[in-house]
Amino acid sequence: MRVEALTAKEIEQVHDAALHMLAEIGMKLPADSALAARLREAGLETTGDDRLRLPRAAVEAAVERAPRVVRLGTRNPSRKIVLDGSRTYAATDGCGSHTLDLETGSVRPAVLADVAASARLTDALDEYDVYWMMVSAHDVPRASRVACEYLAALQNTTKHVQMIDVSRASEARLLVRMARELRDAGVMEEPPVSMLISVVSPLRFEPDSTEAALEFAAAGLPVVACSMPIAAVTAPATPHGMILMAHAEVLGFTTLIQILHPGSPVIYCAFPAFADPRTGTTNYSDPRIFWAAAAARRSRASSESWASVMEWVSSGIVFPEVE
């Protein structure tokens, strides 16, 4: 039995509405930013109210340029990942700032040893294919934190490592250098690292993190173009309206990447959620979350496999400090 979250007609309606939204409303981006200037040179329009217009033709051309298959490298060749739409891969979840110390029972700031421990556990669990940074290390200097986390993860798992807390171009450049060293040393043939960057809902590019994503794209490293709208908070309250917002934001991010770095690998990731109506906080226990995940997977662009889709699975596991 096959169950579809959206009908073929609904898929077309969401896609068409997203194209209309990007052309008429656009994406928020400071007009005086260096990124906006580069996009104007590429032929796009920015307005006085800091809006970047993305014409339908530009978005459709970007979709055509995006690779249909994305590969993710691993230290163990048998665990390499080919995102071609033929199967689902599972990743851990996280980037938590604190963890539960299983020795003392207390909650404390996460440290680099926790990154290593969570990577080792992920390596041992066959159900997971990707180590998505589960905690952030607070015991290393801020300027080198991302690079230290990647190295700790890489040393403790043979699976692909995906970074989710890169927020500056300088951090991305460090990872690009590390990736080149790994390739040159023959440790990995496929891209040894990827990164997830999220659009800020509703419809806003954050210049610094977007520049970080563009550093990856320029180096040919995969970027996960992510949207995480929350219904009734940063997106329309209706489920279909929330899916529309997510799809438009992923399309917008992908268009920006493909305009500046044509052919760069992009992974489509719509991660919509609902809010608790009493508190406004994200409610991942809402039973509609499963429909939303399925509907996001079946948006027109992702179903056509222009950018491969990775399904996320949250482990919810905490780790003790290790020696």
C-alpha cells in the first residue's frame, strides 16, 4: 500500500505558489551587504526594503543546474552515501549546548569529549548513516570550535560527518582546507564533509551563515539547504501554508547557491514543525509532524530529485563525559 501526503495537484499548487512568493515577495537580505552586491552583479534585483527578488525563470534555471545525485564521503568506503532518491538515510540530530553527565546525573555544558563519545556511539549503531553534530563543545576557543568538533568527530566515526553549527565564512574556510587535506591524503575520495545551513523563517537570508554556505559551494562540498518554519509562529498556521513556506525557502536558498556557484551539490531539506498553541514553543509531539515530514519530502522539486533528500531521525540520546 502506498500513502501520499499530497496529491499530484497539491504538489503543483505548492510549487507554483512558492515560485510566485519568491518573485513577488522575495527573500529578506540587507541591500547594502556584500552578498547583495554580488547577486545584483549576477542580474538579480534588490529593493529599498532589503528584499531580494527571485524571478520564476531564475529559480527554474537554478533547479535545472543543481545535481541530481549528491555523494557524501566516509572513512570506510562501504559506508559512503549516494543520495539519488533510491533510499532513505538516517542522521543523528542535535547541536545541543548542554548534556546529561551519566556519571554525576547533572546537566552541564557539552565539551569536546562529548562530541567524540557521541560520534563513537553513532559509528556503532547500524541504524544511522550520518553523524550530524549532536552537541557543541564549550571547552575550546570559539574561533576554532567548529574545526575542533569536526576533527573529533572524524577521529571517532567512519561515517559521514555533517556540520550544523557553521555560522561564519572563516569557519567554513577552515573546514574546506581540512577537506582538501583529507582528499589529497587519499583518506576519502568523495566529499569528506558537508554542512547544513538554514534560512531564517520567514523568508530571510542571514548574511554571515549564507556566506559560509557559499564557501562550501565554491569548493564543491555539499550544502544542505534547510528550512525550519514553525506553523503559527514563523510560518502560516495551516499545514499546507507551512509546507509552502518551507518549499519556497529551500528553493530560494538553492537558487542563490546555483546562481553564484552553478552545479554545486545541494541537499533539499524541509524541516517544518508545529507550535504548541498554549506556549508558542516547537511541538515535535504534534501528530501532524509525520504528515508534514512526508509532505515536505513530496514537494515537486524534491520528488523530481533535482537535489537529493536526507531524512532526519533524532536520537534523543545523551552522553557522559569521557576520558
